[in-house]
Amino acid sequence: MKKRTNTVNRILEILLWICSIVTIYPILMVILTSFKSKGEAAYLNISLPGEWHPENYVAVLEKDFVRSLGNSVFITLLSVVLITALSAFLSFIIARRDTKGCRITYKIITLGIIAPFTALPTIQLLQKLGMYGSRIGLCLVYAALYMPFTTMMLSGFIKGIPRELDEAAVMDGAVGWKLFVTVIFPLLKPALATTGVLNFMWVWNELQIPMYLLNSAAKWTLPLSVYNFYGQFSRSWNLVCADVVLVSLPVVIVYIFAQKWVIAGMTAGAVKG
């Protein structure tokens, strides 16, 4: 039995090594290629550059990178604030009002997790609202897309908060809005950190939706700038990879510093839910 267990463990270890190599190889290739010359970069391998070219990053920064960065920051931050704030309010009502209407509403909202994004109806709706092509309209679309998941996470967390806290707060005069802000919202910090980081990564890395909903290159986000950069310098893989590294860097930094809160929030949500 012990021999069989060791064999299974070795097989699993080999599979994990293969998965790690498959994951690490393209990352390492992009990073190394971003420092290569145009000729070396054409081979797209993980060999070290014959001569390091940090000026590739300077060239990328000079190609409207700062403007795209500003668009990404504005759209991502506003979208995350809308998603977390609206989902927190909605989750509190759903979790605390155990009525048939709230249960049906919760089921309808959670169906949005599996509902795909459809470009044509969304574009027509934004055109009727006069918001097609605007960054605000894009933020509202993101809020509608990612609120179902956030609401599911936060409502499960709120259900684990004892109702006795609500009753004690009501006796002290905290009712309605004041009850939520002073009692419930501070207790949601682990779950808000988790959903906030996840929504940040999803919105920041989104490529397809801004391509459909932003009709001006001046409003393009960083992932779209990568797409445009690839089209403009289709054979300059060193510049393309340098752009990809710069676009990915903020997400990596945010996740590294917020990792402990993400894990803590997901663990707490699993236990409380």
C-alpha cells in the first residue's frame, strides 16, 4: 500500500512539474524577449539576450502608453468602486430579508455569473442612453457583469454575521443606512479585499469588451494598446513583449501585496457561507 502511495505521489509530482514548466515558459519568454534586439526577438525563445536592450521599454512608453495607463486606472478604479459598493448594499438586503422575493432576486442575479457578454444588445442600450463610446458607460457595463459574483461572495459572508449585532445596533439607534455603514460594512473588509482585488484584475486585463464599447483610440485601455501595438509593430516582438510586461506589472504588484487578504477573505467566506 505504501509503495502504491509513493508511486502515485511521484506521478502527481511529475504532472505538477510539467504544469509549472508550461506556465513559467511563456512568462520567461516574454520577459527575456522584451530585452532583446529586433532580430533576436523574432525567434521567441528563452535564451538570454546577446546584448540587453532596456531602451525597448523607453520606446513603448513614448507610444501613448501614459494616456492608455490613465484610461485604465480611471476605468478600473471607478468600476471596482461601483461593483463593491452596489454589491455590498444589495448583499446586505438579500442576506437580512429572508423573503421569497429576495430569494428569487438572489437566484436571478447569480445567473449573471454564467451569462455571456453580448455586444450588440449592449451597444444598442448604450446608444439609447447616449453613453456609447464613453468610459462611464464601460464602467457601468463592468458593474453589471461582475456584480453577480461579488454579490454571491458578500451575501454569503454577511449571512455569517450574527443578527444579534444588528439588534444591538438598532437598540442604540443605528437604523437602515446607519446600521449598514457603522456595523456591517466594517466587518466586510476581508470579503471586500478579496472581491476588490479579483475585480481589479478582471477589469484591468479585459480586452474584448473595451474593443466593442470604446470607439476612440484616445480612450483605449492598456490591453487595447497592446493589441494596437502588436498591429503596428507586428514583427518587433521585443517592443510587443516590453508592452505586455508593462501592462501586466500593475496587476502583479497589486496581487503580491493583497494576496494575504485575498486568501483570508476567501477562507472566511467559505467558512461563514
